[in-house]
Amino acid sequence: MKRIAIQGFRGSFHDIAAHQYFPEEQVQLICCATFEQVFENIKRDPTVIGLVAIENTIAGSLLHNYDLLRASDTTIVGEYKLHIQHCICCLPGDDWATLSEVHSHPVALMQCHSFLAGHPGLKAVESEDTAGSAEYISKHQCRGWAAICHPDAARLYGLKVLEDHIEDNKHNFTRFLVVSNPRKADFLRPLNKSNKASLVFSLPHSEGSLSKVLTILSFYDINLTKIQSLPIIGHEWEYLFYVDVTFEDLTRYRQSIDAITPLTKELKIIGEYEQY
């Protein structure tokens, strides 16, 4: 039994990603209102696993989650990329002629902009969660209301799918990170299969400091797949760099970390795992 803390309701994209990442195992969800609560659950109980969204191919990075991850002292043990699929659903007794409102998370509403533009009679109403909108309509029997969510959430809450695949971009993916207490990491991923790592560091105020780090990584055949800078609060014009790298040789990766450490400040490895 895997106990997994997620942000959102049953049927949310976090829920779907968790079950797809652990397809052959029993999963007990701990549904949290915020990402902060996800990390608080792991801190309280080291056996809890967390699953958090970190970036989307359309909306970009979830910057706040980088800070939460760094401050939490958890480690990344895996990643999962989920195709984001939206449908519009309603109570079984409703239909297009009876609908007046559509509820969903603002990002989901944005991702279905073209579809909604073709239905000007539907008032778009923002809510906290896609699956939460479906759950609310089902629980309170909200006649005339529709929800935009994943079709699995619609089925979970007994709603009728009026139309599926209503998202504007059919190549929309969200990347999720699987995180755990560091002492539990080796039970969740074999380190010898790791070919990806996530690092965070700051740099001294000197010319070419970032370029030197990237040059060394290149020398050791380390592939940079993502770099994200975030300001350090209270230190004007200073930044933390969050870097994802992939590699084929674990030994050369280790050597590259030893080589860049003297050039960085407060370098921290926040995860070594297998690339999805």
C-alpha cells in the first residue's frame, strides 16, 4: 500500500498521475488543499510519498513548488508526464439546452478557451480544482451547471460527458515529481538506474560564473534539460538556479558534481532518479 499525498481531490490530475505511476499497487490518497500540506504530510509521516506538479508544456513552471521542494528536505525519486485531457460534463438529467454555467480551475478554463468561445451562452466560473468542480456538482445536484475536468473524474462522480478532448492544444502535458523522505528513497528507486538529476545552487557575483558551470557539465557529457532561476528573497539581484540534467554514466555524473561544487554556493542535489 502506497500512501500518497496530492494537492487536489479524487479524480484530479494529481490522482490520475499517482495511479498511473504506481499502476500495479494499491494507492491510498491523502488529498490536500495546498502543496504546502503535501510536504507537511511527508514531514509528519516519513512513509508518505508526495506527488507534485512542477511544470506544464503550456503554462510553464510552477515556481512556488521549486521553493517548497528545496525547503522541505525531501528528495525526488521519480517523475511522470501526464497528457492533460479535458471534457465537459454535467448531471445525467442535464444537456446542452439546460446548461448555463461551466465551472473549473482557471488554468483548465484557459486551456479550453476556443471551445468556450464557441459556446457563448455558458458563463465560465473559476473554482479551486477541476475534479472538485465535478464533485461539487454531483454532491449538490447543481442543475444547469457543467464542469471541465478529466473524463475519469466525470465518471468517478457519476456525471455525463457531453464532449471529450475539448482542450485547445492536444499536446498539453504536465510533469509531476514523486518525492519522499530521503531515508525512504532507495526503497522507491534503484539508484543504479538513475540517469537524471535535479540540482539547485547559487553563484558568486563574478563574470562567466554560470558559463563555467555549464562548460564543465558539457565536458563530462552531462546534458542540461532545464534551467530555472528564482530570486533569493532578501538578496537583491541574486538568484537560485534549479537545473535538471541527464546522463548515461553515473560515475561521470558524480565527477561532474565534484568539479562544479567549488564554483557554486550551497549546491544541493534534490533528486537522482530515472528519466520518464
